[in-house]
Amino acid sequence: VAAAAILIAGLTVWQARRALDTAAPTEIVTGSSELATVHLRDGSVVRLAPSSRLRIHDASLQRDLTLDGRAYFAVAHRRGRQFVVRTRQGVARALGTRFELASDAALMRLRVVDGRVALDAPRNRVEVGAGEESAVRDSVAASPTAPRDSITWVGNFLGFQATPLVDAAREIERMYHARVIVDDSALQHETITATFTDRPLDDVVRVVCSVLA
């Protein structure tokens, strides 16, 4: 299912992904009004906010990154291989999850959508679970709390990584302000891996339905 979803949904971004893999850049920088979607070789996807810089250190699987700015990560699970994002304030470590990370000279903020992420600060370490956020200030990671706002800056973007179909349906609803009903109980525990950038609702639903037959 995951492979099929990547194949179908990835057709619209195949040329961009091919260019990224061919050039093998170690750094991606966005302008003051620019968003970027970066497909890594391990299957992970990064949505990079304006005025942000992403550096890739692991040339093979690209799971060791440095962020200056803001990004949303949909991390593919790779057994025994952490996905590491380094910032000036601390380090986020995950296996397979989705999370948002923002960092500048004074503050690092982490919000977890799925899974769990370990947040390493110079003076302590905390684990942040789904539906929680934490921040690092003055070398200390705060205890996780409920998020204060929603993630809207990503624009018309959906990134699923082994996401339960019921959760994906809720995110599609929020994005497109449309009612999505999963009326087959056999599909309740199915998962989907796919990325959609600036796609109309009909395309998104068609891909999801095709993948799940």
C-alpha cells in the first residue's frame, strides 16, 4: 500500500524529485515568500517554510539534517535508524513520525503530530508525544504541553507516513473543508503513505481510493 501510494501520488512531483536526487544538494534555502517541498531518498518528506535553510549531512539515506528556520517533517520509518534534525538550540530525534520544528537564535519549538520525538537540549532531554509540543530556551527543554495553535503555514500540503486512514480523512477534511466518511469498517485500520502539494480535493481522494482499492 505504501509503495503504491508513493508511486501514484509522486507522479506530479517526479521531475522535481528526480532533479533533487540527481543534483544531490546538501543545502536547500527558501526565500522570504517561498515554500519548498523536499523529498529525501529514504521516503521522508520535508515542507520548508519561507526564510529557512535545511542542510543534509547524511548523503546515503539523508536522515541527518540541520535546520535554521521552520519545517514540517513526515518521516519514513527505517528500522534502527533515527531521523536527526539539529538546530542551534537542540536536537530532535525520531524513528517514524510527523512533526513541526522551528528554530532561531533564541528558541527552538517542536510540535509532534504522530509518534514520539526525543528532544535533546544541552541541559536535559524530554520525549514529546502525538498532540504535544515543547520548546528549548536557555539550554533547557520544557515539559510537553498541548499545542497553542494549529499548523497553517504549510499551505495546500498533506504529508502522510503510514498514517491511519481515519486520521488522514480528518486532515483532508480540515484542508479542504469537506466532509470525508470512511464507510467501510475494514478500512479503519489501513494506513497510507503519500504526499500532496497544491492538488485539488478530487485528485487527493482519487489517489487514496486507488491505493486502498
